[in-house]
Amino acid sequence: MKIAIIGGTGDQGLGLALRFVKAGEDIIIGSRDAKKAENAVDMVKEMLEDGEVSNIHGSTNVDAAKEGDIILLTVPLQAQIVTLRSIKEYIGDKIVIDATVPLDGCLGGRPTRYVDVWQGSAAERTAELLENTDAKVVSAFNNISAASLLNIKDDVDCDCLVSSDDEKARKEVMALAEKIPNVRSLDCGPLENARIVEKITPLLINLNIRNKIKLAGLRITGL
Amino acid sequence: MKIAIIGGTGDQGLGLALRFVKAGEDIIIGSRDAKKAENAVDMVKEMLEDGEVSNIHGSTNVDAAKEGDIILLTVPLQAQIVTLRSIKEYIGDKIVIDATVPLDGCLGGRPTRYVDVWQGSAAERTAELLENTDAKVVSAFNNISAASLLNIKDDVDCDCLVSSDDEKARKEVMALAEKIPNVRSLDCGPLENARIVEKITPLLINLNIRNKIKLAGLRITGL
């Protein structure tokens, strides 16, 4: 199964690419600019051992969306709509994983604050844009920091909270997330719950800043 | 130091009373009805060993607010304003800990959803009501479930996320929360961050329901 990481040249896209490539998944890093995508692929290759890197290549977002079996959107909020529009016609009935976080930092404000988007969450914004398609929108990976994904020497110490109105797609993404060692997926039910999950990220950023660390994550206890 | 638990006859008030009494703190359980408060005190005493229960009594909310050194508000959202108004003149410059969660369940909706209050968070709603007083409003205990507090045979497995615009009060409440064994307090900075912290509770309720458990909590990792 090929995962197309759309907007995959940013830190979160790179970090997810790194972890999935290492886990043996086939990865396509997409970017508006194919050259940038290739540079990102080189960066991933540099961070891994030689034997681990056969399964990744770069291309434009459009080609990545065409080729990938699963679409993983890792763009900042301000690029979410324009990026989705550019690949919409190639998505078909694929799973679209939205990892967007509505941070005020994306609008020139503070990354420790969220902004309320009209649809309730960034993931529901994606769902609205794709509402007349067969795409299955899943919210995931919002709380797993790029820093912790890129810190390849250590396992990621964070739960992955997964929401979707499509139960089968939700389960599939939960299984995918758990290919990253030490990540535990939690079924958070319908997509509307991304409203809460996405808002936890600015709190984690706040705790990072406040404690001069970079790897804040969260674990649900009592399960 | 005496802690007045205002509206302390509900599950969360009872649970916090139980844990704090056990930790040796002086507790006043407040209720609109002094008799109800006394009944709650009896319930706490029944749940503890004889040697542990010298330091608790019940009274009206007004008397509790007068007598307590710290005010701890544990009422459902719909009782928050009316309860605060009833004790406002007795608060003075005391710390007011707000544990209110803006659950849609308080309005006849689902406890797995939050409602947006105008002030941004229930804690900021308390702060607005007290804005011409010297009270120091602190948001805490929102994510620690009543079930887990009342489950006295086990330690609480949850972080306590604490926000306040008054740094000294914030630190004081952080120290207070850590009197409950195994609870770790985290400094979340200004009161506005209660907007995020409070919203995590309906997610925990969702995970409780979804997994048929009662004790979901959260831990921040990477610290």
C-alpha cells in the first residue's frame, strides 16, 4: 500500500515519511514542486540506514495523489484548501488522512492558540471540500509532534487519536499509525471529535515552550 | 489551610473531598442545603478508615465560602453562575479553583461534546463574574474524572493541567493537586488555556463510553 504524503516536505510530512519508510511502508512525498519533493526524499534517506530506504520517492502533489492508495495531508492550515483543491479530482474513493491543526500560529498568531474554523475542525473542513466525492476523511496524527517523529533515535511516546465517520477507514488508519513503534491508536469515533483532538496540539506546544522541551505528547490512561 | 468545596455534593466534589481528606487537608463540603452537605460528609467518612476523617465538615455554600481559605467550585455548568453569585461577596482575595467543564451534557445534549461559552472557557466565565474582586481564579481538576477520584482503592492516573493569570495562585494549586498521590500538576500558563484543557474532558468521556470503562485520564509525555 502506497501512502502519498501531500505537502510532505514540511517537518510533519518528513517525520511521518521517515517513520513509515522505516516501518517498511511505500511512501511518496508530494510537493507543489517535484524538486522539493526529491530533496525531502534525500533528507529522509540521510536520516536512515541504507537498507531501510528503498521504498520512497518524490513527485508533485498531483502525481502523488494519483499514485497513492492513501492520501495523507500534512500542510499548514493556510495551505489546506488550496492543496486539496489541487488534488481533489484524483482522490476518488481513497482514504484522506487529515493531520492539519488549526493553529493561530498559521495566521501570524501564537502556535499555543487554536482558531475556530467554521466547520468545527480542520478535518471537517477537508470533509466539506470533499463532500461530493467518495473520499473517506480520517483525522489522525494531529498530536504527534514533528520533532518527536524526526527524533528517529527514540520511539514516539504518544497516542494517535483517530476520528472518522467511516468506521472501516478509521480502523485502517488506526492500524497504519501503529506501524510506528510505540504509537497506540485510539478510536475516537466520528469525525466531529477532531474538534477536540486538534485543539490539544496547541496545548502541547504551550507545554513544550513552557518547559523548554520539544517532545511533548499525550497518553490516555485508564484504558 | 481549609478548602471549601462549593457544590461539593456532586460526584466530583465528593471525589475531591475524599482524596483531600485522605491527604490530611481540612475540607468543608458546601451545598445550598446544609443537610445535603452533612450527608455528603457522611458518605466520605464511610469510604475512608476511621483515623482518616477528622478533618471534614459540611455547611451551606455561603458558610463554606466564608470559612474556607481556598474555594473549589465543583458544580455543573448550569449551576456555575448562580452558585458563584451566591458566594461572591465572601470570596475576597481568595483563590477560586474552577473545575467546571462546559459539557453539552449539561444542556441536555451529549457529554461527549463541549459547548462554546462566550468567555472561551468555563474558568474565564468565573473570572468574568469575579472581575471586580480580588479573587484569583485558577482552572484545575477538569480532566480528573469523578469515577477515578471515587475509586479510592487505586491511585489517580492523570495529570492535573493548571491555568491561571496569577502565577502564585497557579503554583499553589499545582502543589495542592499533587497532594493527591500519583497526580502530577502541569503548569499550563494563563487562564485562557483552560479553553483547551476543559475541552479534553468530553473526549475522555467519549473514550470511556467507547471502551466501556470509567477511568480514562491523560498523561503528558516527553516532559
